Amino acid sequence: MLGYAYASLRAEPINEEAIKNLQRQSIVQATIISVPAQKETYQTFLLEKNTVRIRAYAPISYDLQYGDTIQATGTISQNTSPYDFKQNILLRMSIRSLSRVGEKKSLTASLMRMQHMLTQKTQRAVPLYTSDLIGGLLYGKKIENPVLLDAFQKTGLSHVTALSGYNLAIVSSAAFRVFSFFPIPRVFLSLLVLLLLIAFTLFSGASSSVVRACIMIALVLCIKNSGRIPLYRNIFLATALGITLIHPFALLIDIGFQLSFLATAGIVYLAPRVISYLDARIHSQSRVVRTLIALCAETISASVMVLPLLWHVFGQFSPLSFFANILVLPLIPFSMALSALIVCALSFSQLPLILSFPLELLGHFVIMLSAMPVYFISLPLYVTWGWYTIIIYIIVRLNQKESIEFQLPPKQ
């Protein structure tokens, strides 16, 4: 609540003089500050000139990258997009022609160029569905194929290729297992994993959900190495507060951050109760059954938290999304490992194509699921707020008598 109030009161300064000067120009030299998003007939990206950000649209024929400095010729006008306006992207530019005149020298720009090069190599080596899935699973690249993108949206699986905390948790777990084979002290092992996660976060473009997950994992590593017991609820709230203080507008306008925040809140606060409820009715010690129970509980809890916002913002609901998540989420660790293996095998001629078969099959499976009906429901804002008020009340009631028991060893 404090973060929401802080974000509402804080305002970024607007350089009105620079905006007026830019609107009178037809030739602009500026720097690309976002990864170009490829559409069917054009590409779009953000330009920055004298602290003014411009939503640019250019022909798809140009090979552009994050950090490129370009000289563009076109028409600059007022940006009418409500989403861009909230982020102070007040101008738009339709580019007719451009030339690349330089590039930005920074770590982030270098990592983005590596990502661009990797994407191009992957697209040449494997089918389109597989290259889209590899890009989404490994570094959060948006799906370019319109058929596959529509299928993931209809089935409620867009988060799978959006690179979230789930993907980062898999990376950190795999890194721990690999580094543990070497005789490294635990403190240095944690430091290596942390450095790898930071590099991975920057390489993926540092989206809000990945930054949140990176901060949470870093806090857990620090707390464990200090000999304390990590309390994940406190870590979650501290991370959300930190991100809000640094970038307060994320809480107001970044739908990705909002969905990530709500899904994590559901997993942290509701999932343990759902697991306890299912355990009381399904008495099984099987590892597979218990994994499925945890997966169902986390999916239910996250869905309860994000569905009202999704309905309000997009007006779309798929009753298949829950079952699609149950079917596909267990395959993500294997899919990420296979994607990494394909990337490592890009130097070989036919091996990536052979390895890509399971991922291509996964893409066709999601497309098949998307043929199920999708319902469009308009949810008013007051219903959304009412839903979350009830959920907050339930969470408070469930946790008000909760106590934390520390199992300390007996004194000698």
C-alpha cells in the first residue's frame, strides 16, 4: 500500500522543450534502448534522445539491435497509446529509412548483442517453433510466430516463455548441482551461483519478474550463508518493497510485474494451505503423487490471485488454462535443459535438428490445446477490487494464529 501511494505521488520530469523540438524534426539521431520486437511486416522499439523516449516503427528489413545508435528519417507525432503514455513514452515515429551510425558501449548492450546473435544462429539451425521456444525458455524472448503466440495466449501458458522466477529457480538449482562437484567452500559456491544469476538476468533483458526472482534468490543465499532460517514471506515482501522504491511505476503500469507479484503471493501465502488440504485427503508417500499435489496447489493458488487482473485487463478467460498448466509445467525443466543442449550443439550440422524434435512436438501440442473454447468476460474494476479484498481477508484469517517453530538441537 505504501509503495502504491509512493508510485502515485511520484512523477518523472518531462522535458517539454525537447519534445517540441523533436516534433519539428524529420531526421533524428537516437539510441535504441529496447530489444526490437519483430512483427509480420514491421518492427517496433524504443528510441532515446535527450532523455525523451520515442516509440519507433521501422521496416522489418533492417537488422537492428539493442544499443545501436541510428539516424532515422520519418514522421514524429504524439503517442496516443495509453500504455506508452503511462511510461512517459510521449512520442511515436514512423521510420521510412535509417542508417546505423554507432553503438552504445555497455555491459547490457553487449549481452543483448550476444542474445541477438544466438537467436539468429538458432533460427537457422532448427524449425521456427523450436527456435521460439528456446528463446522464450532460456532468455525470455517473445514468440515471433503468430500461430504459436496465439496458442500460448489462449491456453494461459504465456508465462512459460516469458522467463519468470520459475525458470530462474531451475537455473540456480542446476548451477548448484554442477558447482557442488568441485571442492569449493559453500560461501564461494553461493557467490558463483549469484554471479551467474546476475549475468543471466542481464542477458535476458532484466524483466521485472526475473529481477524480482533474482533478488529473492540472492536474499535466500545470503540468509542461509549467515546461518539463519529464510522466511520466504518476509523475503517476498522485502523484494516487492525494494523494487517499488527503485522503480515505483512498476506497481502501477507494469502488468508483468503485477502478475508476477500476485502469482508469487499466491504461492507463498495460499499454496501451503492448499497442500495441507490435499494431503489430508490424498494419503500417499509416492514422490510422483506429492510432486503433482504441490504442482496443483501452486497452480490453483497462483490462478486465484492472477485471474481477476487478467480478466479485467484482457477480458479473456480460458477454462483450459488450469489443466494446460498442469500438463506443461512439469515439462519445463526438461525443456530448458534440452534447449541449453541444442544451443551448445549449434556448431554441429544436424544434431540441433535431431534434438529439436521434443520441443517441436511441445509447440504442436500447445497449438492443439488452443483449439478448445475461450470465453471473453468483461470484469469491472470494482469486482476485481472486491475479489482481492476477500482474498486478503482470507489470507489474514488463515495466518493470524500461525507460529514458526524452530527445531534447535538440545543443549549438551
